[in-house]
Amino acid sequence: MPIDFDKTLRPSKHFRNTWMRAWDWDIYELRKALKEAYKIDKVGKQKYEIYTRHGAGEKSRKLIIVDYPDEIFIITGTEGK
């Protein structure tokens, strides 16, 4: 299940205005977090749940993405413990 995280990343308006702002991430931090994911679950034909713990001592974060042939669309995210 290789996902090419070097493709164009397109965050949804909701994800960009809520989670990226709250986590103080830009597109480069987002790409780095995706590449450092510790768990990737396929939940649909092209849909994935990606679990990451970006940064030392950070809370775990779940990102829901859709892997299209020419881009990765980030639908939303959540924060855990």
C-alpha cells in the first residue's frame, strides 16, 4: 500500500482553517508528518486514516486522506492522547 507523499497535497478548507491553524502547520510540516506516520489504515477504495505523532512529546494525530492519482486530498484531522 505505497502512498506517494511527494504528490501535490491539497488540504480541505475545513482542515486548513481548523487543524492546520491549531497545530501551527504549513504544507511542509504536513508532508513531513505524513511521511513519518506510524500507522496507515485503508478504509475505502482510495481513503486512508493516517496516524502520526509529529514532534517529540506531541499528541497523536489522525488524518483522513484520499489518494487520487495526481494529488492527495486531506479531508480532516483529529487529535488524541
